Amino acid sequence: MSETNHTNSISGATKPKPQYDPDFTSNVIKATGPKANPRVAKVVGSLIQHLHDFAREVDLTVDEWMMGVNMINRAGQMSNEKRNEGQLLCDVIGLESLVDEITNKQLVGANYEATKTAILGPFFRHGTPPTKNDTSIIKTMPKDGEVTYMHGIIRDAATDEPLQSITIDIWQCSTNGLYEQQDPDQAEFNLRGKLTTDENGYYGLYCLRPVPYPVPYDGPAGELLQLLDRHPYRPAHIHIIAGSDKYSPLTTQIFDKSSKYLENDSVFAVKDDLVVDFVPVQGNAAASLELTLDIKLAKIA
Ligand code: BEZ
Ligand code: FE
């Protein structure tokens, strides 16, 4: 028998690989009815094929499968409007980052480079009140916060033309590693801003230098990290969504060049182009640091 027809048991002895019913998976996929939406039939059919292949490849046992089912159930039970454990489970296995890349490769034009994207993550909130340019998004100042003047110009990725009336949502956690909705000691919408570029494509605000923090690890995603001998930390970052009715909303994050965990982000979101430098600010008494961040957006086709 060939190598691939053997499997290793826990005792280390080699056992012959069992032969499973070769028609089983195609019968399950063929059960899809003619009225199913074609995209749903394609996506779910492929999911069934890959899940069955995976189960056969690792000779998945009922106990192991039940462990996974319990994890998914507990993720659902602990999810609410402040916590999305299902998304977090996907994040720690890199699925949100992969889907983000796939989605954006389809959206962006072939002849030019828009700013790179990164995952949304579970802490975005709709409804952040409008923020005037050059004001602060810090409503609850932490003792160890370093105020940063963050600013830049938003441009059309194809023409470099500065873009007026682009909306920019920005959010970050405080220096304790918690977003405002996770922390009763922070004011509502602390460290969240919703800005609009002026006629020169300019936006500017005062925020904090970001810090590394652990993703929530008191649930199934944390258990999985532990089972895989991994840490839960993300490198210091700020989240951004920029767009308008004419420009595809760009969801991204920028990462502090000097942060720990750039090489081993627990959710695999770091891209070299998104690593930025926080530098001492010159001639601005309101901040100690400055971050210049220009953004390039792709026009909606
Ligand atoms: C975040 O950056 O906010 C985040 C992303 C993925 C999982 C958890 C948190
Ligand atoms: Fe974050």
C-alpha cells in the first residue's frame, strides 16, 4: 500500500487508511434542488465538498466534530451587539483577512493601486457623530495617552486628484486595550471620529498613539488560540473606513512601525504598505506626535 493509504494512530503505529463511500459527498451535493439560487448552490456545494474532504483527510471522529460544534454553539451564545465571537473565531484562523483580500482584488481597478485594505474587525460602530476637521476624538483622556495629530490628503487612485467630501470613519481603542463599547469608564463614542475632507482633500484630527492589545480571549476564539499555542495580541493600529457615493468605501487599518506583534498579528491583518511612522510633531502644542497618512481611493466602476 502507498504512503497516502496509511494513517498514524495516537500510539504511533501505522494503520491502513479506511476507505470511505466514494459516492457519499456527490450524493449530498446533488440533493440541492433546482430552485436554489445558483451562487448559493455553488458556494454551499463547494463548502460541503471541502468539509467532507477535510473530515476524510484527518479521519475526523465524532468526539472531535462535537468539540467543534460546541465551540460554534458557545460562540453564538456569547455574541451580542457588543461582541461578535463568530467573527472572532474566523479572524483567528485568518478567514476574515483572506475574504477581505479576495473581495478587494475584485473591486479595485487593474491599472492603479488604491490604498491597501485590512479587515473591519468586530468593534466598528455605526452612527459616530460628525467630527469637525482639526478637532479631537479623545473624549476620555487616559493618563498614559500620547496625543497624535493625524492628517492627510485623500486622492483618486487613478488620477491623484484630491477628493472633497469623502467621509472617513476612524476608531481606536484606549491605552487599556479596550474600545469604548467594552469599557464603562470611557465616554460614548470615545476615540471614534467621522470626518469629511475639505476642498483640498484634507482631513485632520487628534487621536491617541495606538497600543497593542489582545483580542477577547475569554471565549471559544481564546480557547482555540490556546489549543494552537498562540498569543491573542494585535499590533498597535487605528481603523479607518473612507469613501463616498462615488468612491468604493475602503476599510483598512494602519499599524505603528514601532509596535510589537507586527510579525505575528493574532488576526493576520498586517500588510507592509499599512505600516506607518508616528514622529514627534513640530510647532503644534496640542499634540506630541504626528502621523501623516494620505489615502488613495478607487472610483466605483
Ligand atoms: C480589531 O482590530 O479591532 C479586531 C480585529 C479582529 C478581531 C478582534 C479585534
Ligand atoms: Fe482594533
